[in-house]
Amino acid sequence: MIKVITYGTFDLLHYGHVRLLQRARALGDHLIVGVTADAFDKARGKINVHQSLMERIEAVRALGIADEIIVEEYEGQKIDDIRRYHIDIFTVGSDWEGTFDYLKEYCQVVYLPRTEGVSSSEIRSEEGHLRLGLAGSSSFMNKVAKEAGFVNGLEVAGLYAPDDRYLSEAVKELPYVADSYEALLEKVDAVYIKAQPEEHFEMVKKAIEAGKHVLCESPSALSEEGYQLLLKEAEECQVVFEEGLKTAYATAYSRLRLLIKTGIIGQVVSIDATCTSLNEDPNDMKGRWDPFFEWGPTAMLPVFQIMGTEYQEKHVYTHFADAQKKHDDFSRIDLIYKNSVASLKVASGVKSEGELIVSGTKGYIYVPAPWWNTDYFEVRYEDPKNNKRYFYQLDGEGIRYELVCFLQNVRKWSQQRYIEPEVSRAICREAGEFLKRKGIREI
Ligand code: C2G
């Protein structure tokens, strides 16, 4: 019996896949099909996959061509599988010509001509591109525009920036550069907003009322009530309203949260999070916000997601860069809960170690600097022999995953939320209280 194996994502199964599987089956007597796991696809840069692993497996199974179906989960698994299943022939489409020649050491390798004129990414884009407008003057827009290029079905169609000093040439040359926010909204289906925090509420509200989907950098409002109103209006206008906070979309960060929920470090008693980016010239933040807004949402994210949003006491110690107390350059925030405590440091005028430490009754999780962009963390115990290390590919700091999630929610392909509304609401509350300098102790 000649055993054949082939692998693929098989997203939105189409006749190109079917023809490949038919020819693969014809190469022998028994065909094994390896369908790629979601995390494996993400790690190898396929971030636009629509269907879940189970949906893709069922679609392949329904063809009745495969004799067996397995899941491909890690780089190099093909070698394990060829040996485990005593494979005679590995085959794959000719778009991979040469890539798998290393398998010739284990079995015959056959590249089958790819079927021209059809692809999953073309099918994904059939609903047309979602036209995304960028609203704001932050240099962060340059990253958003670049990362949007990795998202099938998303087109950065326009820009509104009162001050374009920090914007790249590519952003400044977008198809439509509006001279007003309202004009931008008329040309797009959705808008990404990173303006000044004080402007966000009105900008989000205006976009929602214009029937546009909104992805606004956190904080989107400066009070719980304000955020709640935006959420309600978005539901009434049937548009997607989400907050941008790239760390929430990093695979390593989301896996870290799941591990904590399993009790791997016992009960969480303390969280220490530090986010600093020293700015040599305090008078020119290069379009960045003052640190409490630039870093506060990121630092508060793990605290509110792991410990909850209702602490018993809050102590904020802030150093201001100016006598008028208009610009903070360092804050330490201590949040006291019933059985736990969190200590955050956010700064642009002070440099510190940007790590995240989640301390528990059985062990602790250590995320090295810059924890907010991490692809790696460790679970550490009293006996270092029991320590565990985790690595998850992170491309583009998480922004492209944030944009993929936003697009999939707009297209109703999924309803994933990486930032719970109550967490966003709490961050808006803290931002508003800080702006009023409520409960701050100056240092
Ligand atoms: N294919 C094809 N014609 C197309 C599209 C895809 O012959 N128009 C083939 C691909 O060459 C591949 C299989 O169908 O052999 C599955 O394609 P995808 O689902 O796009 O997955 P891909 O990542 O290309 O699979 O590690 C090997 C990869 O997983 C191969």
C-alpha cells in the first residue's frame, strides 16, 4: 500500500484545494491530510484564516477524499508524521516548489501544479475591502497603516491629521487626505482613532452616529459613563466599537492569562507592571501622549483582567515635568484589592525595567521587558527545575492581530473580544480621574 501525506490550512475550501487532494489521493492508496492548527498558522504568518480548525477539518472530511485527517501543530512535524505513519510520498502544491526538498531524506516529494485563479485570500476579499480611515496625528498611525497591509480585506483609505509632523510619507500619501474629520468619515466604512484622549469621546460618538465602525486607542472616553454611552450607541447604530490596545492581542499575553486561570501559579496575590520609555526632550513627545495615558491603559490591562476592576484603595504618586502640573512624567499607581495588590509604574521621564511579574501562592509568572510586546514568558517555582518557558511568535507588536479581529467582528465572521467592556470602562474611569488629578499625591 502506497501511503501519501499532504498538509494545508484549507480555509474556505475551494476547488483548488479539492483538485490538489484528488491528485494527492491518486498518487497512492491511502491519503493522510494534515490540517494546520490555528496557532501554527498564526506562528507562520497566516493571520487571516477565517474558519476554525474544526470547521476546516470537517470541510476536508466531507469531501470523502482523505483516508485520515491529522492536525499539523508545529514546525518540523512533517518529519515526525512521515516516520510515524510510514509515508511513501509527501505532496503539496507547486507554490511550495523546493520548500520541502529536505523531506526527500524520508520519502518521495511531489509538487503538484497549483490551480490558478482561486485562493482563500481572494475569497476572503470578495466581500470587498473595508475602507479604514486613520484619524489622529500620532506617529503610531505609521505602524497601524503598515500593519493593515497584512490584513486581507482591509484597505487604509484615508487620513485626517491636524498635525502631520510625525507621520510617514506613506501615510501622508494615502488615497484621501481629508481636511476635516467629518470629511474623512464620509469616505470610509470604519475609522481608527488615536487623537488626544480628551478628543476621543466626541470623535467616537460622531463616527458611530455616522454609521461607521470604530477602533479607538484606549482610553476612548474619560469616564465610565462616557464609555458606557458609546457602547450603547454602537449597539443602537449596529456598528462595531472596540478599543485598541495591542498588548491584549499578543498571543503570549493572552496565553499567559489562560494559564493563570488554570491555577498554574496558585492564587494571584500581587502584580507588578512597569512601562517606561524615556523621552530625552520632555518638550517634544513626538506626538506621544503623557505617560499616564500613553502607558496607563497597557499597565492596567493585566491588573483589571486578572484581579478585576473594583479595588478597595488606590494610591497614585506622580511627578510632573512642569510647575503647572500639566504634564506627568512619572506615576506609581498602587491598587489594593481584598486579597491582593497591584503596583504599576508608567513614565516617560524615568527609566525602569519594563517587566511584568504576576506573583501567586504556588509560583509566579515573569515576563521580561518589554513585556507589552512580548513573545516570551516564564512560569517560575521555588524549585527552578520545575520552571516552564513559553514562546509565541509575535509579528508587528500585536497590531495586525488587533486589526484582523476588528475586521472579523465587522464582517461578523467572529465575535471575539480581547478586551472586556468592563476593563475598557475601568481604564476610562482611571484616565478621567487622573486628568482631574483626583487622589494624586505629587512627588
Ligand atoms: N492549492 C492549490 N491551488 C490553489 C490553492 C491551494 O493547489 N489555488 C494547494 C496548496 O498548494 C496546498 C493546498 O492546496 O498544497 C492547501 O493550500 P492552503 O490551504 O493555502 O495551505 P498552505 O499553507 O498553502 O498549505 O506546510 C505546507 C502548507 O501547509 C501547505
